[in-house]
Amino acid sequence: MQDLIPINVVIGDRTYRIKIEPQDEEVVRRTLKLINDKVIEYKTQFAGRDMQDYIAMVVLWYATQPPSEEAPALNHTVLDALARMEQQLEKVL
């Protein structure tokens, strides 16, 4: 198993430090761009109280997308990142 590399990811208006497999970095960065583009799209289309509302909308959208060829690696990485973010949010609340 390769060593995990740390990267900083920005989702919405927050930065998270996660560790990923080096070969997954491109997929993670493309996914982050997609997520942040969707957050911006939803902010312009829908009323929301805060960034958490928009992120929840994006997560719902993302979860209902049909699987793609890169889905196994992508889903694993994204689910891990989401789980870590959820743990961090629970600590704050």
C-alpha cells in the first residue's frame, strides 16, 4: 500500500485537511471542483440560510447521480472525506 498524501480541500467556505492515495488526487480535485461549482449554482438558484444548506443540497444531488466508470475510487474517497467532515462538524456542534 502506498503512503497517503495530505491535501487541503475546500468545500463551500471551509478548508479540510485529508489524506488520500496519490493516484486518487486527480479524481478528488475534479470532484471538489464539481461540488463547489454546484454549491455556487445552488446559492444562485435557491434560498438557504447558510452554507450547510447548500452543501446538503449538493450531497443529495451527488448521491442520486448514476454511477460512473470512476465511481468506486471516487465514492470511497468522497465517502471517507464526508465522514471525516461530519466528525469535525459534530465536534464543533
